[in-house]
Amino acid sequence: MSTENQTEYIAALTNLHRGLDRKGPGDSGFSRDILSNLSTLPLNPRIADLGCGSGASALLLAQHYQSTVMAVDTSSVFIDELKARANQLGLEHLIIPIQGDMAKLGWSVGSVDLLWSEGAAYNLGFEQALKIWRPLLANSGIAVISELSWFTDDVPEPAIAFWQNAYPTMGNEAENIDRAHRSGFSILSTRRLPSQSWWVNYYKPLRDQMQQIEITPSIQSVIRETEEEMRLFEKFSDFYGYTFYVLQAAYINLI
Ligand SMILES: C[S@@+](CC[C@H](N)C(=O)[O-])C[C@H]1O[C@@H](n2cnc3c(N)ncnc32)[C@H](O)[C@@H]1O
């Protein structure tokens, strides 16, 4: 895709997600359950939500820990939505909105205790994201990262064809666990986001938006692609979905 087309595509994708609480599949109850099973973090943990969108998880994390969350996203539209939501919830003192590239944060080594990222690591590639983010974490720090993953090796051809085109390096859970080990993490647990959460919290609001939005050629093309993605998920959600990888930074010498 040319840079011009890429810019147009991202603008159309952003418009389609404007105003939605979630910009990808997720579930607050599911996230809270993961949090309730995490080992204790230091007092006032340093938290980051990378690829935060309009803050579905950043706001939840701020509320849960009553601690500051650095929330990073490239989209100024989504960062503005995050600021508005934080104000509405009276959480603006706990949210540090950062419009920027999560691959080039320039933060100090070991400066994060809990790194959270939902539906965003694929933009860098899962392994690449883990390798870039590992040095940011304190030794024994926790990373909770959701990643589109194959649930079986026996995947029907239409699903393989679609995702090989959309996300060529998508791996199965065993491969992603290997990638995490190679990147300096141990695995605390893996949890699959239920398919119902995709429909209720993401696809349904997105479908409603698709029916109301003003159609331009680039929006039309993103809508066609999204409808195909939904049809595929309707048929094949037993074979793939978002797995949440709950990781702990293995000890390395950070000096
Ligand atoms: C599928 S959305 C998920 C957003 C949010 N985590 C949620 O669950 O609602 C992926 C997000 O990653 C952001 N993103 C993509 N590449 C990025 C990058 N290099 N740095 C920061 N954010 C990025 C997009 O703007 C988008 O908001």
C-alpha cells in the first residue's frame, strides 16, 4: 500500500471507530478478572497502556489501582476522546495521555511495573512489540497483552486465507509463548477472550456505526473488509481469537 493510501485507510478506520468505547475486542469484566488474579504490584505502580485507543483499559486500570496510567496512542482523535472520558469519570488526574508511537517511547529502562496492551501489539508484530517493550519493564514487572492467535493447528482454509493477508505473522498460542520466552518474559497465564465479548462490546457497536456513518469510497472499502472479518468470525471463532498473555519480565541486568 502506498503511503498516501495508507494514510487514507487509517483515516477511514479512525472515522469508523470514532466515539466507540472500544476500538477492538475486549471486555471490562474479563480484564478485571485478570487483574484480580495478578500478584501484588508495588504501591503506586507505574502503569502504561500502549495503543490505548480512547482508553477502555487505561481508565479501568486507573480506577482499579488509583494510580497514574501513561496512555499512548498515535491517533490524536482517540487521545482527545480519552481526555474527554477521563474528565467525565473524574479520572483526569490519573491519566497521562500521550499521542505518540508505542515503538519509540524513549522511556527509561525499568520504568514500568504494569504494561497493558489490548489489540495493538499486532501493529508492530507480537514478537517485535515484546522485544521493544521488555526493557521498559522493571524486573518482575507484569505485561498483559492481547494478541490475535490461532487456537488450533487445524484451521479452515477461508480463515487462514483472510488472516494470512491481513496479519501474515499471526501465530498459534504455543508460538506466541515461544516468542514471549525469546523476548525475556516468563508466562504466568494465558486467557482466551470469549467470542461473545467480541460481538457485544465491539462488533455490535461497530455495525451500528457502519449503518449511520457517511459513506466515502475509503470508508466503503473499510466497511467491506470489516463485514468480511465479521462473517469469518461468525463461522470460525472456535479456531482463533484474542488470547491475553499474562507475562512477567524475567530477570535481566538492566544496567
Ligand atoms: C484495535 S485498536 C485497540 C485500542 C484499545 N486498546 C482498545 O482496546 O479499545 C489499536 C490501537 O492501536 C493504535 N496504534 C496503532 N499503531 C500504533 C503505534 N505505533 N503506536 C501507538 N498506537 C498505535 C491505534 O491508533 C488504535 O487505537
